Amino acid sequence: EVQLVESGGGLVQPGSSLKLSCVASGFTFSNYGMNWIRQAPKKGLEWIALIYYDSSNKYYADSVKGRFTISRDNSKNTLYLEMNSLRSEDTAMYYCAKGRTGDWGQGVMVTVSS
Amino acid sequence: DVQMTQSPSYLAASPGESVSISCKASKSINTYLAWYQEKPGKTNKLLIYSGSTLQSGTPSRFSGSGSGTDFTLTIRSLEPEDFAVYYCQQHNEYPLTFGSGTKLEIK
């Protein structure tokens, strides 16, 4: 059974940093591209970042480009999202997701507020 | 970016009835459309991908149709566990984009 478990969320002040993790199990992690997707309160789903299976390519939504960094460690079956210069509009539930379609984690909440 | 317009945003139906949800793309996405089900306390569940291919474990009362820009999710003979929020998502290109969701409630 595929499992994706996010962690690392919390309440932070504007301008600060946070690093999310997503531990994968139940599939060959190193074979799949992975995504981060978020949903702000009362808002729609927004794709924010993609990393290829071998980390050879990374893509970002314009809303996070230059502030967020996606990475992975295939030896640890773990996906990361490093978030810098956080803004109130980054407040959202963050999900990791396998491939273009497929399994999602349960999500982790990030709240940016003073 | 491909804009996804999903309708209706809210739908009330009774168990045993059939319902349809529409999803329209702002440009052709071939057949690369997925449908997800969201329920409180559970991970989002992929139901259908590539327009009409049922994900393993998806009950046969769910069906997807469409190509190009117009797609439909149909649920025949609603079961109590089907009352949830449904999202469409195009997987033809990045950025992946999503419909705004349809909340299916019991009438």
C-alpha cells in the first residue's frame, strides 16, 4: 500500500523559513517524479513544485519560484520542500503527491502569521 | 496555464440516484483528465485518470468520459460513502491544474 506522510508544518512568522518532509513507502520511490501541491483555506488546489525521479529537473509555480526549493533523497525515500521568505499567502495545507496522477499524503498545515 | 472549470460547485442527491459532474479545460488536454475524491480525515483518492481509466479499486459505478476540453464524471446508483468532494485535475502538462471542486451532499 502506498503511503506518503508529510511532516514539518507549523506556525511561523512572515519572512521566516520552514522545511517540509514527505516519507514515502509502498512503492519504488526512486522511479517516480514527485510533486508538492497546496490548498489555502477556502481556496482551490495549487500545484507548486515538481522534481524528477532522479532530481535532474525541478519546476516551480511562479508564486513560489525563487523562495521554495524542492529536493529528494532517494536513499531515504523522502521528498522535501524548503520554504524561505514565507508570506501570509503561503498559509495552506501542503500535500506531497506521487507522479502526475496518483497517491497523495494526508497533508501538513503551514500557517504564516505574526 | 490550463484553466479548469468545474460545475456544479454543489450537488444534492439521494442514495440510489445518478449524478454527473462537468469539467471543462481552457484548451485541449487530449484525454489527460483525472478525478479525485476528498473525504474528511482521509487522503485524496484518485478515482479515474486519462479521462476514463478507473484506478484500481474504484467501484464500477464511477465512470469518466470526454476528450479535448469537455469531461464528465458520472456516479451511478449513489452509495452513502460517495458523498464527498470531487475534484478534476488535468495531467496533460505542467503546471498541473485543478477544478474548484464539487461538494456532493445527501438530499
